[in-house]
Amino acid sequence: MNKLEYKRDGFGSRLGFLISTIGFSVGVGTFWRFPYVCGMNGGGLYLLTYILFMIIIGIPLHASEVSIGLASQKSPVGAYTCLSNKKYWKLAGYLNIICLVTIAGYTLSVYGWIFHYIYATVTGTFTNLNSTEIKNYFNEVSHNIPVISISILVYIGLTMLVVKNNLKNGIEKIGKILLPILVIIIIVMIINGLRFDNAIEGLKFFFMLDFENFSFNSVLSALGQAFFSLGTGMAVSLIFGSYQNGNNVKVVKNSTIVCLSVIFIAILAGMMIFPMVFAFNLTPDEGTGLTFIVMPNVFNQMKGGIFWGTLFYIAFAIAAFISGLAGWEGIIRFLIDEFNISRRKAIFITSILILTIGFVTILSDDLFRIFDLIANNYLLMIGSLLISIFVGWIWGIDNFIKISGISNRFVQYMLKLIIKYICPITIFILFIFR
């Protein structure tokens, strides 16, 4: 049987694929992680490096990962084995899933913070707190297992309500509703933030090149952030590729749209956060707590701060929720395909895996940082390196070109050059000398 005739769940349309894939990419990775790593690495030059990595390496690798799923119509383990005819390549598929489960697990605490901060903001918890008290509040609540557990269980419950449905009635349907709402809220927040005195300093920080606070580690961080944003090496794009059918799927064009959309949302996120940070003379290099320590101070000094703060954290929750749905779908589909179990059982196992890692990271900041380090500096990079090697040298770049339907000779040549040589060499060098 032709692999492309294999019947499995699928997207209702090309738009459904794009919305779901973009939604996965603009969540925690772009909305939470990008602003804080950009703030820690000097702003504009980091943004430029990130954009270059997204375009030069992100688009070809994303297209490569999608094409593996499209060609095989299988989940990662089956896909690598099927297309390579080598059983040991299934290890790359297992690595992808380990990476996905790790990231979905350790970021669970972030989801808990987000949902709790909606409640805390709308009830005016931060109104009479100074900056030190707000920082102490975050440090206390982020380790308050009962409080964060309630927020996490709310998130888990909402997620399970969506993923119990099939693809069209689940993630695809909810993404079409929530993603446009997210963009509208961000734009409203940007317009409001730019009204304040000194907000222009935030835009200067975000767009002007600062070589003093930029290092080789910043380059590595930008590459890791590109992979984190796109989820390259996390199997979700591969599985979403397997949900597409037919011989006329515009793989590279779709990946270009996805990558440019993620860059666009990242820029919007920076334009929303940094002008408000600078407008109230706060610092952008707070790290992981940027959106939870600095932003409440901003809203405290802003007229109508409770309203704008609540709107901000609702937008944050929407971005995280859409992203989380895609991650869950990737793990669920892997379990169904590999172990031939029902969707209900796969959802149950997925929740146990994610909750186990999630609650471990709540107990310790060190464990949270270790999981973040392992996922971004090792699993994502190794997974992305294996994708470029697999498509460029094992499955074959010509097979990639064929299934991608690319007819332009120049584009074919550039993709061959990037996937076979530039991607693996760049990733390897940065990984070794990180």
C-alpha cells in the first residue's frame, strides 16, 4: 500500500494545519521564553540573530521534519524506521518524544503560574505590593504546591476536554478561535504601552544592536530559542505532517509561513513587554521571572492596571494553552501508533508522564533549570542535528525535494546546501563550543 494512502486522523484543511502548527510555536516558547532570553542578551542583536537562525535554519529544518511525517504517515519511531529501513534510526524518534515529554513536563509549572496570575491580578493581589514584595510573592507562590497544583489541574482539565476529541473538533477548531483573539489582545496591549513616557526606550532596546551584552553564549541561546519556538526535534511538526494527505502539500511554503508567523509574534511580544518595562524604569534582564515579577510592577503603575494586567495574563494563558494542546496531541498520537491503545488510554498515560515531571520541577528551581538546560542545550539540538542528517544523507535530499513538490531549481539547490551542509555543521560547531 502506498504510504500516502494510509488512513489516519487528519486536518480538515491547510489552514487547520497552519493554525495548529503556529499555535504550537507561539505559546510558552515565544510568549514567555523569548522575551526573557532576549532581555538577558541585550535586545536588538539577539533578535536579529534569532531571526537569521529562524529563516536560514528554521525553515529548512521545519520543512524537513514535516516531510518525514508526510512521507511516512507515521509517528516518529515508525517514520524514521520506515524511511531509513534501519531499525537503529528509531532511536531518533524516541529522542524526539523524550524531548517533547520533557518540555511539556517541566513547563507545566509555568502554566500553573500563568493561570494563577490571572486570578491574582483580577483580585488585585499586587495592587499594594512594592517591587520587593512582588518578587517575594512570585518566589513563594511558585513553590506553593497546593496553590500551583490547583492552577495546573485547571489547565490539565481544560486540555483533556479538547484533546479527547479528534483533530478537527479538537486542536484545529480551538486554534482557529483562540489564535486570532491572542493577536488582537497583543496589538491592543502594544498600542496602550506605547502611550507612556519613555516607552520609546523599550523599542530602542529591542531593535537597536547592543554588542556589549552579546556573546557566543547569546548565539547558542538564539539557536536554541529558534528550535524551542518551532519545536524542531520535538516530533510535533513530524506528527502534524503525518496528518496531511495527498501529493500537493506545499511543505516548504507552509514552513515559511509558520516561521515568519512565529517571528512576527515574537516581535509583537517584545513590543508589548519592553516598552512597558522601560516606561516605568524597570530592568528587562530579570530572566524567567520577567513576565511574573517585572510586569506586575508595570501594571501597578499603570492607570487601569488591574484590567490591563488581567488582559495580559489571559493572552499569555491563550498562547500557552494552544501550544500545550499541540504538545499533548504529539504524545497521544505516538502512544496510539506505537502501542495500539485507545485515545482515552493514551490521554491518561500522557497526563501521568507530564504531571510527574511537572511536579518534580515545582519542588526545586535547580531541577527546573536542569530540565530547561537539558531540553534546550542538548535534546533540541541533537534532535535537530539528527533531522538534518536523516533528510540530507539517509532518507535522501531528493526524496525530500520530491515530496515537497519544489520545482524551482534555485530553491532546490539552496535547500540541498542548507539541509545537507549548513544545518548540521552549524549545529555541530555551536553544540561543541557552547
